[in-house]
Amino acid sequence: MLLYLLDLAGVAVFAVSGALTAARTGMDLLGGLALATITAIGGGTLRDLLLNRHPIFWIRDARYLVVIVAAALLSMLWSACLPPLSHALLVADALGLALFAISGAQVTEADGHSPIVVVLMGTMTGAAGGMLRDMMIAQVPLIFRQDIYASAAVAGIVVYLLLKAAGLRSRWAITAGVLVILGLRMGAVLWGWHLPRLHPVG
Amino acid sequence: MLLYLLDLAGVAVFAVSGALTAARTGMDLLGGLALATITAIGGGTLRDLLLNRHPIFWIRDARYLVVIVAAALLSMLWSACLPPLSHALLVADALGLALFAISGAQVTEADGHSPIVVVLMGTMTGAAGGMLRDMMIAQVPLIFRQDIYASAAVAGIVVYLLLKAAGLRSRWAITAGVLVILGLRMGAVLWGWHLPRLHPVG
Amino acid sequence: MLLYLLDLAGVAVFAVSGALTAARTGMDLLGGLALATITAIGGGTLRDLLLNRHPIFWIRDARYLVVIVAAALLSMLWSACLPPLSHALLVADALGLALFAISGAQVTEADGHSPIVVVLMGTMTGAAGGMLRDMMIAQVPLIFRQDIYASAAVAGIVVYLLLKAAGLRSRWAITAGVLVILGLRMGAVLWGWHLPRLHPVG
């Protein structure tokens, strides 16, 4: 149930981020819907394929697609009629990262895999949608630019795993994990937090 | 049987579009074969992975790969010896989109999924090959540029579903769906048809 | 057992190539780990997904991920402290291509597929990791540039298949296949060997 809500909220915010990206690059309506859909289903689809969970979440339950279409149309309407919200795209992306990273981690842990697999699968689930979105418009994905992105996901998943190991109830561990990722990522967006850069070599 | 022909024709025309793209960007022979193959198998492979149909179509039946290699070699030979055909690449891409969109829709519908899932899966099956091709050469895929692409696939799949619901025999519904996609897409290529663009936001 | 060693060595060298690429483009530590991981697991993951082998190799055995993290951290440390090795990135990539191409070919052959499927699956397994790495940084993948890449993989796999058909023991056929790919690829890197280019058309 909680997982279902994580996934529903995750597809909605990633659909918004895809639709806003489409609007910024001057795509038409269907291109916008396509980019919103790919962004929204990318992470969970990768999670389900890699863990061999069939049917894939949005094939099993078509409500996800209805949510995506509604969220994408509303954001395109907004961006056509109202002044842009500053950082709207980055906030939607941060929320999607947080929700899907913890959803991916939770599913992988429930399947009984080791912590390093849980961390990797959660990070991939959270990052894949935004990565696909950025690759589609031929940009280097956010995850590979210089601020905190993968590291936020890893930190949140580790917090989630530690709290669960400490005996906390699942819903609180999940909430804490999501908030850690969102907090770190928003710190990077708003105040430029970052990790040490690697030195370029020849 | 009809599905088999759709898929065979689809891989052939997508192989041509991949080989022509390779020739334009100055790749060598094997690079051209690789791009033709990825373009040709991309859509159907995604369809089979997402619907958990194993073995994947080209693993089950190696004839697809023979068709791809033959189509790619012939188009590379053509482009090395004869004057280029205007719009050859866009026509091949439009045909591939039309054939694979209806093939993906038909398979998904036969599995008993809801219409919105059928439309999405068909569109993805049709668009994935060309999308991979364009991503490989670091270009923004056709589907995200300003003319009719995803919308053509959606329209053709909806026509296919309506005709089948109206009791038409499968082969005629398929033919109509393919023709609608091809017609809309060629209208976009030849006469610049397009949907309203989204306004860029800040 | 031999397959296990091929895969372990393959992920290690691809992790090095991903980490070096990250260092060159000025990513931070976690971005570097992410790129190293994607490069290292890309090919084998595609192989396991397409052949429906579950659990995926790095989900089944978390040692792969430990090797990747160690290899990535060591190369980032190296590139931060010591003078760059000339061609280090291209050599790591060539080794990864050779190891994974033969690993993919061997698994596909053991599943009883036809030679053309074995060649394609081996080439994809070998090339996918580096292809993902280059797409992530919005570059045209090495495989589509003008020197020998896919052709080296194809040649090595054909040699492997012929030697096995001639009755040679598996380990020697594997070794020969790996050396052929590595030799052809290094010849291309060091002495500019290449196949005839395709003529660009209008």
C-alpha cells in the first residue's frame, strides 16, 4: 500500500518534470506527453525488469498512466498560461528521485538482497527516469553534473536501511529516507552544496 | 502470421534507416551494420522485454538478423554507388514507425491489456528503434522535434482499436492503422504538418 | 568458473574506464562511482535481460559490485595523484570489450542459439557498457567512430566459434577469442587501423 503511494506520487512528479522540460525545449503536445511518460515510468520499469517482476507496474495497473497523462497535461497548461515557478523542474526532479530511490530500495530489500545491491538498485530506480529525460534532449544527465545527486540517493537509502535494522517501523524508515534525499538534493539546488570534484586528467 | 510479416517488414525498413544514417555520418561498414541492427531490433526487443515474451523475437528466429544484414548491406551499397533518394531516410523511418506501432499494439491487446496500455506500448514499440538510432549519434530523436511523430502513432493505434471494436477483421484493422500512421507522418515530412508547440518557460 | 573470471575481470576494467572518463569530465566522487558502475554492469545486464537469465549477475552475486567500487576508487585515486597513463582509458575499454564479447558469446552458445545470434549477442554484451558510458556524457560512442570496434568483437567471436567447432577445449578457444579482439582493437588505437569508410550521402 505504502509502496503503491510512493510509486503513484513518484510518477506524478516525474511526469511534471518531463512535461516542464518539454515545454522549455519547445516540443509539441504529444512530444511533451511522450517525454513525461518516459521520465515517469523509466525508473520503476528498470526496477521491475532487473528484478524480474512481471507484469511491469504500469502494465499491471493502468491507473499510473492516467495519473501521468493528467499530471503532464496540467503542467503543460500551467506553463502555457501562468508565470513559471522558479526551480519547479528541479524540485519535481528531486521529489521523484527521493520517492523512487526509496521505492526501489524497499522492493529490493523485500526480495532478500544484500545491502550493496539494495543501495545500487534504489539509486538506479530513483535516477533512471531523470537520466532518460536528459538523454532524450541530448543533455548530460543531472546525476553526472557537479552537485549532489547520486550521493543524496545513497545517503537516504543508507538511512532507511539503518533505521529498519534498528527496528523502526517501515513507514517511518521510508519517510526518513525520502526526507534525507529531498533535503540533501534541495540543499544542492538552493545553496550549491557539492562533493569534492575529481581532477581532470590528460 | 500477419504479425510475423509486420515484424519482418519493420526490421527491414528500420535497418535501411539505420544504414542510411550511418552512411551520412561517415561510419565504417561494421558501424553501419551495428547501427542498422540496433535501429531494427530496438522496438520489438523493448516490447518483448516489457511484456515478458521470451525468447525475444530475433533470438527465437534468426531470420530477422539475416533480413537486417541484407537490408543494411544493400542500402550501404546503394548510398555508395547511386544518387541519394530525397527523403529516403524519413520514409524508411515512417514505415518502421507505422509497422512496429501496430505490431506492438496488436501483441499487447492479444495479452488482454487495457486500451491506454495498448496505446503506450504500441507507441513505444514503434518509436524505440528510431529513438535509439538518434541517441547513438547524439541527436535529439525525431519524436521530440516539432512535427507529428508520437501523435501519428497514437492516432493509428486508436483507429486500429476502434475498427477492431467495431467488428472489423484483424487484417483490415491492422492495414488501416498502418496507413493512418504512414499518412500522418508523411504529411508532416512533406508538407510540414504539426501540432501546436508548447510555449517555452523560464 | 571461467565465465565467472571473464565477468569479474570485465567489470573491473570497465569500472576503470568509467572512472577515468568521469575524472576527465570533472564529475564528483559519486558521479564517478555511478558512471563506473553503469559502464561495468551495462553489457552483462543486457545479456542477462535478453536471454532471460535471472537473477541478473550482479544481483545474484554482490561481489561484482565490491570489485567495481574498489576498481573505481583506485582509478580515481590514481588519476588524482599520479601522472596520467597514455591510452589508459582506451586500453581499459578494449579489455572490457574483449572479455564481455566472449562472455556474451559463450553464454548464448551454451543456450543453444545459432551462430548469427551468438555473434550479435556477444557484440552487444561487449559493446553495451562503453556505449552507455559515452551516451551518458553525450558523446557519440566509440563503436560508431571510424576505427575498428564492432568489427574486432565480431572477428574474435568468429574465431572463438571456429576453434570450438574444430574441437579445441573451451578455455583455449576463449583465450584466442579474447586475444584477437584485444589485438585488433589495440592495432586500431595505436596504429590507426580502420575499415573503409562509408561515403556520406545527401
